[in-house]
Amino acid sequence: MQPLLAVSGLQKVYEGSGRRVEAVRDLTFTIEPGELVCLVGPSGCGKTTLLKCVAGLLTPTGGEVLLEGRRVSGPPPGMAVVFQEYGRSLFPWMRVRENVELPLKQKSPLSRARRRELVAEALESVGLADAAGAYPWQLSGGMQQRVAIARALAYEPGVLLMDEPFAAVDAQTRADLEDLVRRLWRERGMTILFVTHDIDEAVYLGERVLVLSASPTVVQEQLKIDLPAERDQLHTRVAPRFAELRTHVYEQIQAAKRGS
């Protein structure tokens, strides 16, 4: 059985103004259907560049990305992305329901009634059923990011990419959103690739963690997270095994920074 997502020998070089910057050198990994995989690494190691290549938003300089055995050469129809800067991804002049519905207008064949149904289901899933008529600027940062997640869910993706989506929210909201992602992943059976700079978040969320090296980036280690499937903020984070896994990932990232 082939993996759902396969990244093979991926390289990305930026060139311009007489400069050549190799952001990603040789990334190879696979993700199986229904996995929740977290990507973590030193700051500036090319995590976002990698995600944009996987999403078909950037063309790799070398290597390839395969989704269900087909080469990704543009945004695949069965994939959705949640970006870090929710304030820039939501249109302030549109109400919440309109923001969530917008991508569905490009997905055919979907009737207007079916689009409304998907929007209502997605907003209900993220606890925002009562906010459908509000504008994004009337909501808190955490609620705006829930709208961005709802928009991705309404699209019914097989693969969900998340690029440091909770970096701009406070700690309490972040914890709530982490639990939301775990719940939606279990309920919907999606495959999720979650990019984060937060080691604790990677260990808490992931079934597997990919540790990237410093730029130019390669996969330094792939670590299976053998924590219980049922996790919560109170008990999981104080478990001895959580501390062991977190320490191991931290040591790997420090080694990456040193180039060892």
C-alpha cells in the first residue's frame, strides 16, 4: 500500500539579486492515510517553504511531492491549508459564513444548499455556530483562527496542512485549539501535517514527529510518539513519557543548531 503523501529528495533554492539561498536541501519522508504528523525544527530551517511545496504553492528546485501517487504541480483538489496569520486569510468585509463558504464556490458540483450545509457543519464542529453572522473583526484572535479551521473543514479535505496556526494566540487559547485539532482529526479521519516551532505542541499533538535540521534542511529524525490516543492538557503534559519525548526532541533540535 503506497503512502498517501510522499516527499522525495525535495530541494528548494531561492535565487535573486545575485544571491543563491538553499532553503531546503534533501527532504524525504512519507505520511500514511489518517496520520497526524508534526514537523518541528530550528527557527529558519525551511518549515514553511516545505509546506508550501507540499501544498503546490511553490515549485521545488529538485525532487518531488506525490499525493496518492500523483505528482503535485499545483494546489491539489483534496488538500486544504490553515495559515499562521489568520488576520490576513479572512476577508474583514465578509461575514463568518461567507468566509467559510468562499472556497466551496470553486468546488463543483455543489449546490447552494449543500454549501450552506457544509458551512453550518464546519462552524458547529469548531464551536462557532452562533457566530455565522459576525464579521471577523468582531471576534477574538482564537475565534478567528477557528473560522480559518472551519473554512478548511468545510472543503472536506483528505489532507490538511497547518502552518504554525496557533503561534499568534495566547497560551489558554492555544491549548483549546490543540485539543480541537486532536478531536477533529479523530472524528473526521483526516491526514494532517502540522508545522510548529513549539516542541511541546509537536509532542502533544503528533502521532509522529519529524525533526528537521538547520537550513539547508534535511530530516534529522523521525520519532514515533507513543503516548495514549486520548490526551488532555492536564494529565498528558505531566506524564513522565511526555517529558522524556519532549527532552529528546529538544536535544535533537539543539544538535541541529550545532550542525552535529
